[in-house]
Amino acid sequence: MKKTLYKFATVINLKLYGDDESERHFKAVEKMLDDIDQQINMSNKDSEIHAINEAAGKKAIKVSKGTFDLMKVSIEYAKDTQGAFDPSIGPLVSLWKIGNGGEHVPDVNLINQAKSLVNYKDIIMDEANLTIKLAKEGMSLDLGGIGKGYAADLVADYLHEEQVESAIIDLGGSSIIAIGRKPSGEQWRIGLQDPDRERGEQLALIQLDNETIDSSGVYERFFMENGVRYHHILDPKTGFPTKNGLKSVTIIGGTATDADVLSTAVVVMDLEEGMAYMKQKQNVEAMFITEDNRIYMTPGLKGKINLTNTRYTLVE
Ligand code: AMP
Ligand code: MG
């Protein structure tokens, strides 16, 4: 059975196969997604992350274990990616407002000011008391680059506990978990989004079972000004949308939380740095699409991607 939900500005598609309790599962998942929204959605004024942002520079806020642990993972990745992924990106996200309509390139002084507030080292975590404090006033957290993966993992945990053996969890077409195999016993065939086309138009298919896929790209949310595309993945070092020859990155493997962070982080890096970074990671593969429509991949993906669109070239 299929169900579409709309939560945290994301279209969520769930497909459960061979299970006569689907309706019960859909209800449970919906409740779970609402709880996640209350924890980590910075745009939700009742959320824990919103409370932390409101109290920036003033006080520590007590949070749930889930939020605390997710922030811990976010900070570990911020260190590991040398700040390419930074959960304290909030001031820049709020300034650019990409995807909200009526955007324009902000004044460079404002960009520099916002940029100076982005630094994961200024997030103060207190494990014993489960509190989080932002050291400086004006700082803010934004978990948009990790939240969908986190939510997908929790939904998958639930479905595993309920012994659902065949399912697809799809958050916004960017965080996908395939559970088991198709009811027929065949592998799933997952379409990879064509970065230049409408959502749902594919450039390649990949066959797999029990796997996680996460994509990030400059096509997801953006505005144009003077012929330049300004998209939603920001480089904490420059304060501007990244501009490094990459259109999109797809990560395959790991938890969906890992894959979500990694795809965002690697878009911030360039092809060379991102490839080197991904090659030293175990059990996670990456596929990069460059602006000149070439597709590069880590060795573990060779032979697994079937191109369905001739505008692209696989670099084997
Ligand atoms: P994704 O679509 O997973 O790549 O995440 C993009 C979202 O992550 C953006 O809409 C922002 O909310 C947030 N974001 C943008 N740039 C960064 C960054 N450098 N580090 C962490 N989060 C970011
Ligand atoms: Mg991401």
C-alpha cells in the first residue's frame, strides 16, 4: 500500500508491500514524523531547535535524547568534513532565504556578518544534563542538511521492528531507504534524479536491496539573478552558495543520516576533494555529476549504474 504525507515542507512517500497492517503503520509513522518536527524543525516555533536558537548567547536549553544525539552526530561530521557541513549554518540560511520567493543576493556586509556567526565549535553540548547552548547571540542551528535522513532512519527502525520486509521510504525524493527486496524477490530499481529536469525525471537507474540513497544538488531550491543560479547549499567559508563545478552528489550506503550529511558536505567540497574524502570511507559510495554532465563515481559503484539519459557520460 502507498501513502503520501506532507511534513516539514517535504513530500513523503511510503510504500509497504505484503503487509496487511499498512494503515496502522502509516498512522504510527505520521505520529513519528510529527514528533521529529517538534524536535528538530527550526521553522516550527514549538521545536527544540527553535528554542535553542531563540536562547542563543543567553541560556542552555534542555532537549530530548534524540535531538541531543543528532546534534552530536552533526558536530562530529562538521569536524570530519572540516566545516564543509556545519549545523550552525542558520544565520546564512535565514539571510539568503533561498526557496522562499522574492530572493536577491544579500549585501556583502550582511553575508560577512552572518558568516562570522557560523561555527560548530560554538555549540556547547552538555551530555550530563542533555542541554545545548549556542555561545553567541545571533547564532542559529539548521538541520535541513541532515533531518530528512534522520527521519528516514527512524521510520526504517520502526518498520524493521514491525517486521515489515519489503518497503520504500522516500523523503522528498532525496533521502530514500529501500527495505528488503520487491515482493517478487527482485531487486529494487531506484531512479536517480536528473539535476536539469523536473522532479521525478531520471538520468539513471540503480538496482539494489536493503540500501540507503541520498542526493543533494544545486537544482533542488534556487533563484536566478543576472543569469547566475543561487542555490540552497551554502559554503560556510564564503557565505555564498557553493560554486565548484558540481551539479549533484548521490551517496549510497550507510545510515540515511550519514548519507544525508555526506551528500550535502560533498557538494560543498569539489570533485577532487569530495572523491578523496569518500574513497577513504568504508561501506559508503558516491556518485558525482559535474556541470559538464559527466558522472564520476567511487570504485564500489562501477558497473552498478545504468544510464537512461544520453546527455550524460559515465566516466568509468
Ligand atoms: P540537502 O538538501 O540535504 O543537501 O540539505 C540542504 C539544506 O541544508 C539547506 O536547505 C540548508 O537548510 C542546509 N545547509 C545548507 N548549506 C549547509 C552546510 N554547508 N552545512 C550544513 N547544512 C547546510
Ligand atoms: Mg543532506
